[in-house]
Amino acid sequence: MIGGDEASRHLGRIVRLASRMTANAARSGGARAALIHAFNRIFLRQRERMPRVSEVAQQAGVSRTTFYDHYAGMDDLHMQALSYPFAALADAIAGKRDAANLEQLLLHFWENRDRARSTLGGETRAKVERLLAAMILERLPRCAAGSVMPLRLAAVQLAGAQLTLLRAWLAGESHCSAADIAQSICVTSASLRTSLFTARQRGV
């Protein structure tokens, strides 16, 4: 694994970048984005429990009524907030290979691995898998329509394979660097996509 100083520097860059992105989104996107920004700040600061609606609304400077105008509840907001960092993961799995960007995300997950483990493998596990599968599906190329199975199921398979890897890594089942995990996700996703999307043409 990476050393403590290097991890801290990487995490610092991630936090600063995420802060700028969410702050800009909050300024341009109104209450909806402000609530995501507030949720992220509270979620990473308080590790014992999920933030409450009242806490997030107060941090965002909006009322509870405004919160429910935009989100059905905390689970809904949680998945919306997760879609921002998941973009790098979905891009890599769907073939927009950017291992360096993905590595930064994985470092963030590792430094916040208690939260990451509970999010990826806890009560929200099924919702996380559906979210990532939907994001991958949006990114799959049109040419993939000739795949051996429906694209929706292909996206589910791609999402499940890589989330299984991330859960094992975050659980500490074996030591591996974030860079190597990022590379593995890119390479194995490419192989799986090739198998899924060319099998029909080969007559498999």
C-alpha cells in the first residue's frame, strides 16, 4: 500500500477538488446541489451514523420542506451524492480508461474505508449496485447492442464484478495499491466487455 504521507497528499487533493466541484455545483444548481454538498461534508465528518434530514437541511441553508421537494429521503440523497465519485468508476468500467483519475477515487475510498465498506457492502449494497449498473449502461457504446445478453444485464455483470473486487480490497483481504486496483478494473472490464459484446458475432 502507499505510504502515509503520500496517501495524505492524494487525499488532500481529492478533498480540495471535491470541495470545489460541489461548491460550484451548489452555487449553480441551487438547493438540490447545496444539499448534496452539505451531505458530503457531514457524511465524511461523522462516521458513526447516517446524517439526519434536519442536519443536512440546516447545513445547506434550506428547510425540511425544500429537502423533500428534491429528495425522497436520506437514501435517495445518498445515492445522488455517490453518483459524483462513481462517475470515474463507471467511466473506467465502460471503457473510458483513465486509471489515474480512478486511482484518486480509490485512494479516497481507502482513506475513508469504514464509510466505504458500509456503503458498498452494508444495507445500501443493492442500491449501490443498481446505481453503478445504471451509470455503466448510460456509457456503453451503441455498438454494444449486439452483445450476447441485454445491455442492462451486461451492465449489472460489469458493476457486480468490480464492486466485488472493491469490497474485498477495502476489507483488507489482501494488500494491493490503489494504482494496481485501478489498473485491474480497467483491464478486466475491457476483457469482460470484449467477451460480452463479441460473443454473438463469433457464434458462441
